[in-house]
Amino acid sequence: MTKFCKPSFLILCNRANIASLLVLCLAATKLPAQDESFQKVVAPFLQTHCIACHGPKKQESRLRLDEVTGVQAGNRNLWTMVHERIAASEMPPKEARPQPNDADKKKILAWIAERQRALGPGGTRRLNRRELSAALRDVTGLQVDFAQALPGDGTVGGFDTGAEALQEASDAVAQWLQVTRRAVAGIHFLESAKGKSFTANFRDVQPVKKGPDPYKKIIDGWKEQGANVKLPGQLAIGRPGVGLLLAPRTVGEQDTFSFTIPTRPDREGVLRLTIIISAMKPMEGLPNSHLWVKVGGREIDYREIVGTMEKPMRLVYEVQLGDVIVQSKGVSIHLSNKVEIPYAVKGYENEDRTNPKDKNPPPKGTGPFRPLFDRKTTPPEKQPAPYLVLHQLQIEPDVTVAWPPREWRVTSDEWQVKDNLDCAKRLLGIWIDRAWRRPVTEAEQAPFLKLYEKLRAKGMSFDDALRAAFQSVLMSAAFRYQASPAHPDGVVAQHAIGARLSFMLTGAPPDAELRRLAVAGKLRDPGVLDAQVDRLLAGRASDGFFRPFVMQWLEMEQPITIAQDYIQEQHFRWARYYKASMREETIRYIAHLFHENRPARELIVSDWTMMNDALAIHYGYPAIDSGELRKVKLRPDDPRGGGILGQAGIQSMLCWMGENWVIYRGAWTMRHILDQPPPPPPLEVPELNPSEAKNKGKPFRELLKQHQQDNRCSVCHKSIDPVGFAFQNFDLSGRWRKVEFESYARGELDGRVSWRGVGKTRPVDSVGALPRGEQFKTFDEFKGLIVKHYQDDLMRGILKNLTIYSTGRLPGIDDRMEIAAIMKKYRSQEYPLRDMLKAIVRSQAFLEQPSKTPPSLGRSSP
């Protein structure tokens, strides 16, 4: 193992056993004996066959077993791993002596399974920050991103849904108090809406022949209310009957339409920004612009604008001012029209800023690759530039919403909010039902109603007392935690299933349909569950499943590189959009596979991918007219082929410091594709740096051969490195290449880093082998071998990850047996992905039902 990979490399390797490392910390603490059978059945087995390698003197794979005394909730996964290794005859290793006989193995395997099953299926877990934010939006009716003020979550198996990692901390509770206080402060009952409203209708402005500019009159009205606004003529151009034209700017140019809006003295409250906007493209060949919205120094949106004059887009943003920077004069708001890709228009030369004194000018010039024209003499309507048209703008710096929202239809003309106890009780009941995601009894409601009455007796207003009671509901465990589907109360259990399904597939609390089915007690019916999976995946809210699941499963938060042949070309100007598109390709590709119930093999091999305008340029395909990703058939001669392994976002993130990291790519593939995670590296490993003078220019295979001479490293690298060579045809940006450079040099321009190949080139070395010995010479052969020999491994890993993501715990022994049964059922169908997802939702693990079939001796998975 090496130390020369990017900082997250050791984390990647450790994730192979991250859960076991967590439990080892617990196991290292001496725990009380669970029962006498451990001493009689297990301890002698461990002493004879395991302690020599996993004891006080030696801890291979960082595993120590001499201080473990039984099966507890904290070391459940450790025993799952022990069970799996013994059942597969991988532990003790075949060369070890003595070897256990079948009777001893059966006895210890049965003991582990029995004790693990006695712990129960799982239980409750706290909502993570994404889910807490969604739950607050659901109950308040506000559309604020409450997660901004919450601390980050730990992970289990790489996912932020793991129960063991979602522990409460004292500082987190203090933050939660503040977040919930702000949340309830954003709603009102009898009080009227608060604060000023800054509004502008730029479209309906009437032209004037003489007198002041009508647009300046609108801005002057804002100034009279305390706002600070400037209307730069070259950036924001008024057109009566049309709107305010926002001129395009390339990324890096700083001009924005900005203004400062006064806020409350305490600089708190919810700001709502409403924008009616469309695009104006005077001629063919122009790309769509992106609207960048920044409030209080924080970017809150980055969106392609495709609305027309006839059908403009309506965008609404709500921001907690306590989460952004608010100056003494108020909060700043910036609106920018950004052009995110290079483009050309027929009849116009492209702008070029090449320095004429440069003795070695870049071949494509140094301009931002846009048409050259005179902005002063050419009106916007005739420019080869995409404008945004701002029709209406409204800013409410201290908005509160009437609660409950009208769309819930929980009130009627006969029942209106009034200042009396009956009304307070009814509102409180609606709030608790919504917050706890299930019906509540009067006994459960009583403490909160009592608090309301106590506060009213002290002179507090109806709204303030009710808000205080509402906040106390948000502090309760029933709001912050998901209930267990195994809850003894059948009503609670049904609603727990609905919540688990909804948080999994939408990232938000259950909707009215799921609540109705829970009330009817139908959420254990397989047909009903299948229908709900179909329904939830079909909606836009399913992005709340695919995005976090794919990003965490494949570790796609890692940095992506955009390589440049020559730094002065300023390709970095387009890096943000390109990187976002590269990640989006993988997310939308996997989502499409699930939507269409495609076979699992298409994760590796297909004849299509998802592309937009930026990716078409990146991959060298015909132009696409927008940023919307759509299904595109690949050219037969495209060497990348289909599947996620050839996608730029995957391959670029597996590079670092100008190098294609064979080890990094191999370890990632072993973990996420082949379900064969490498063990954690030794604590002290020799360092290998290919950038050192003695190593510069050496082929990577030579360096690895040199590194593998150390026995501590060779154990892992013999399986990791041959896999990593499959991806050597991909450059730092994830594009296909046939040759590689001896080394890469770091360059910099305007704070942007570039990696440029230097020295001699050599043919790419892509010869390698898969873990079970299958040889390949090309990337295409590598993918074909995975489909032929490792499709079971791929699917098993996905099902394990879906189990972790949905239940919040690593699969136990019974869960792995159930996964094996699911695979056996669908193997002949080539594992259709939506059907596999449905099978997980119907599983005993998801529904937390007792296991019907005890595990048997042998491999726990195919």
C-alpha cells in the first residue's frame, strides 16, 4: 500500500472495512460476557484458529479478537464478517494449521447466527441533516434549506443513513434548538404577514418619449424604502413591454445585477425571492444561459434558463438570513447571466486575446471562445449573445407563511383560526400528526397542549405560545427519529414503513398517498409496495433518492479534473459546468436504468449514455442544444463504450496531481463494482512518490513492481493493481487517449490549477487481470469479463448498499442470506434493476420482520 495517492485514498481503502473498524474500537473495550456458551463454544475456536493473527501481538487487517466476549449491538458487523469468512473457508487461511473440522465450523456458525438474531432486526435511527431539512420543510410549508445550519453526519458503509453514525452530540442539540426556533418563527396563525415587500414589474413598463427613465423610477422607489440598487446600463438594459435584459457574462467576469435589501435589526428571518424570467436568443447557434443567484454571499441556485416570453419560468427561493452574511445595510442579492460553454455563431469571428508578443502562442487563442462584436453599437436584439429577460422581481426580507398551508385542505370556511383553546388544540394536533409522520393520541398531545396553556397563562400571545409548543414537538424523539417497522404498535409500524420508503425514495416524509395506505394497514402487502415504488420513482422527487445514493455509493464528491493542453487557453472558465455535467451523467444514467428496469449488466456495458451540450463537446459528439441530459446512442467506434466505468466523471475523480492512479482506480473498482473491498492498509507503509527525481518518467508498472517487493504491500496490491491498469486509456479529464506522458507539470492562471503532459509519450499500458485471474489487454475486454464473470458480485454489492441506505445498518447474516435468495430468483432475468429495488423493499430486512429461514453453512452470497 502507498502513501502517494490523494488524501482520500487511505479513506477509500479503509472504507473497505470501515464498519469493522468502528466495531473494533468497541471490541477493544472489555465487555461483560454474554453467556457461558461463548466461553464453551467460541473462545476455544478463536484461541486455536484466530488469535495468532488477530490477537495482542499481531492484528492482520487491523482486526483483534482476543478481547471480544460476545455478540452485542456494537459489534454486530464484526460477527457478520467472521461468519462470512468462516463459512467461505477463508478464515482461517488454508495454509494455517490446525484446520477446524466441519462440526466445529457448523457449531460456531450456528452460535453466531443465533446470537445475532437475538439482537433483533434493527430499530430506530435519527434522521440525517438532509432528511431533517426535508421534514422541516414538510411540516412548516417553508422551502428553506435548513440543512445549512446543521452539522455534517457520519457515515456507515459510506452512507449518511447509518444509525451508528447518527449519534446525538451536545453541540448538535444546541444547533437543533436554534434551527427549530427559526423554523417556527417563519409561520403565523392570527398575526398578519410581516415586513416590507420590494416588487418590480419590468415587463409592463410603459415607454416614455420624454422624462426620466421608467426603469430608474422603479429603482428609485426601492431606494425610498431603504434598498441600495444600481442599474448598470451595459449589464441591465430596460426594454418596455419586454423586461430588464441581463447581459451575458463568461465565468470569471465579475459584473452582476446586484442590490442590498434592508433587514430586521436582529438580521434574522426568512427572505423570499421570487423571479419571473425567460431567455432571449436573437439568432441561431447560441447556447442557453445559466442564472446564478447569490444571497448574502452564498450561492443558492445555478440553473439553465429555458423559459420563453410566452411561458417564462417562475423561480421562488426562501433563505434563512441567519445562515448567510447580513451587513449593517442589509443583505446583498446578486443575479448573474453566465454563459457556461464556448460557442460560435456563423458569420462572426471568435474573440481572441492572444498576446502578439508571445513567441509560442496557444493554437486556439486565449479568448473565452465567444463571437466578437461591438457591444456599444450593436443593440442586444441583434447581438450573437444569449440574454436573460427579467420580467418580475419580488423580495420579501421578513416573510412568514400562514399555517397550515391552504393546499393541505385541513381547514374550511366553517372552521377558521380563532384565539381559543379548541382551535389551538386542533392546530397542535395537525402539527404533531405531520411532524411525527403518524396519527397521535390525545394522551401524546396532552404535554404539548399543557405547555401552550401554561404560556398563555403567563400572558403570551396565541401565535407565540403556539409556536413555542410547536418547537417542543420538533425537539421530540418522534420527530427527529424514524420509528421502527417492528414497533409493537401496529399503527406506528405501518407509518414507519411509509416513512422509511419515502425517505429512501424521495428523501422526504411520506405524502398523502403513503399516509392513507398506512392508515389502511396495507404497507406490508407486496403488491402495494411494488406499486408505491413505481409511483415514487416516476416522480421528480425520486432525485432525492438517486442523487444521494449514487453520489455516496460511488464516492462522487471527490474532485474532478479538467485537463488543459495549454493553460492560457483558459478552459477553466467552463470547468464548473463541465464538472457538474460529468457528475450528472452518471446520476442520470443510473436513474434511467432503474426507471426502465434495465438489466444490471448495462451498468458496465451498453451502447448509450446521457449527454448534454457540455458533454457532447467533451466527448467529441455532434452539438446538443441545451444542458438537459438526454439518452444518446454512442458511435460504434467510441472506445469508451457505454456503462459507468467509461464516464468522464468517474475516471477524472480517480486521478490526482496530474497522474492516473492505477492503485486508486483498482481499489475503487474492487470496492464499488466487484464487491471485493481490499483490507485496510498497514498503519506504517513505505512511501512511494512517482514525482521524486529517482522515479520520474518510470512506467507505472515498474514503480508498482518495485513497491510490491515489500511483503506488507504485496498482499493487497497483487489484486488491486492489475485491475487499475484497465483504465489507463483515460486522461485526467476522463477522455480517451492512446498515449501517455512520462510526467505531468503543474501550471496556474488566475488561481486555477492546470496539469499538462511533459516529456516523451509512450503507448498506454492497459494489460491487467481481474481478482479471479481473468486476463485482459483492453478496456473493452475488461468490461466484457466483468459482465461474464462478475455480474453476481456487482449485483450483490448493489443490494448490500441498498440495504444499508434504506435500513441504516450493514446487512447481517440473515440479511445476506436474503440477498442471496433474491439474486437466485432474478439471476435468469439478468437482474432488472427496478425489480431488484422492489425486492429490497419487500425484504424482511426492510420491513424488519423476523427471519423465516436460518442461515446455512456455506457462502452467504453467490
